[in-house]
Amino acid sequence: MTARDWLLTDTPGSRRQASFGHWYRNWLAFRGNPLAMVGFAIVLALILVAVLAPVLPLQSPTLQSLSTRLQPPSAEHWFGTDELGRDILSRVAWGARITLTIVIMVVVIVVPIGLLIGTISGYIGGAVDVVLMRITDIFLAFPRLILALAFVAAIKPGLESAIIAIALTSWPPYARIARAETITVRNADFVKAARLQGASRFRIIWHYIVPLCTASVIVRMTLDMAGIILTAAGLGFLGLGAQPPTPEWGAMISTGRDYLLDQWWVATIPGIAIFVVSLGFNLLGDGLRDVLDPKRS
């Protein structure tokens, strides 16, 4: 029996084989979506560039050379140079590390908070549900960028402040999704059986409800990454994100807008990077949503 036959068998011999088969079928379905694969390739390229930036044959992203300032794209500088003579290709590549760091840190903070609030609210209900959802509504009532600006202004400009501000404004959708999923399954037979066996509320939420929320949260997380990138770029554009000389894409656009008419590449190249990466995450999220849809035949 080949590995493919072992994975696709209709009669798995163990839980491990059934789990591997399930994920392999999902991968085959995902691979059959060309746009999803484009998004996957873009995100994979972002990760590779971010990880390999220190070892790639690039100039220092902060090295200034006023004698070569505002050079157009050429064989020596593929994306040209900025107003201080810094290589834009190098700054875009190192900016990918900043972008990926922001995305990962925000997700690490946001997903547990959203799952915790949503599952507790949906499972316990009553006054707890009312209080937690009203707090969620307050955060949802403000545009993300405006609320993030307020948080950063209250703390101080910087990369860490931007991550905290974006995280504090990004958790409500995850709480809403987790609550909706929890309300759907909290009276299911397997939850009632666990309750009759004496399982605590925490055990029921963690072992029975949270795993059922995972698929929806993963899809939302992937689709939300584009918004996180745009919010981070907006903070950087306004000077409230990563501070100079850190090569952050939003800050690069901000400094390059003064040269947009004559030296278009200074602001356009990082803008294209933001667009492509955001598009990649959206395409990847759409593909994952189709694959993880429980109604998919």
C-alpha cells in the first residue's frame, strides 16, 4: 500500500491514520484552488524573505549614501534608492521581518483572548454573557485604526506600542465567532455527557468547545492578517509605529510621498509590497474557508 492509499483509505486503522487522512484530504482540496495556492505562495515568499533577510546578499537597510540618493531602479539597485541613498530592495526585505513580527505577535495575543472571552460568554450565558458582549460591542464601535491611534498616543510611539494597540483592537471579532460557535454546541449531547460525568466548566470549554471553534478562528485569523498589516502600515505612516531608521513599509511610504511625482519608486515599491502581501493573506484565507467549511461535500 502506497502512502497515498494509506492516507485516503475509507477504513483507517487508528486515530492517527484518520487524522492524517483528514488533513491530507484538506490539502488536496486546498491545492485544487488556484487562487488559494497563489495566496499560499505569496505568504510563503514573505516568510522566506523575512527569515532569510540577514543572510541574503543585500546591503544594510540603514546604510546611507548621499552620493547615490534617489537613484532609479537599476542593476545595482533593483528597486532604486531613497532620499538618503539607502537600498529600497534591502529595506523592503527587512521590512518583511517587521511586518511578519507584528502579524505573529498580534495573533499570539489576540486569538487566546478572543477564544477565552467568546467561549466563556457563550457557555456560561446570563449576566456574564451580557457584560462580556457589551464590552466587545464597545471595542467594535470604534474603527480599528482610530482606536489603535488612541492607544498608541496614550502609550508612546514604537513597534511594541503598535503591536499592543493593534492587539487590543483586534480581539472582538474572534470573541464573537467563538461565542456563536459555543452557543451552537453547548447543549450538544457530548457536552451534556461530559457535564454528567462531572467535568468542570473549564474542562468542557477547553477540551470540547475550543477545538470546535478552531477552524472558524483560523479562517478569521488568516483573513484578518491583511487588516493587521494595513493598520500597522497606517501607524507607521503617521509616525506612531516602528521608528526611524527601522525599515517599516508604512514609514517608507510616508517619507517617500514627498518624491512621488519625480521619484515614484521610493513610495510605490513599499506600497506594492503591502498590496501584494495583503492580497496573499486574503486569497489564502478564502482558500482555507472553502476547505474548512463543514458543509463542503
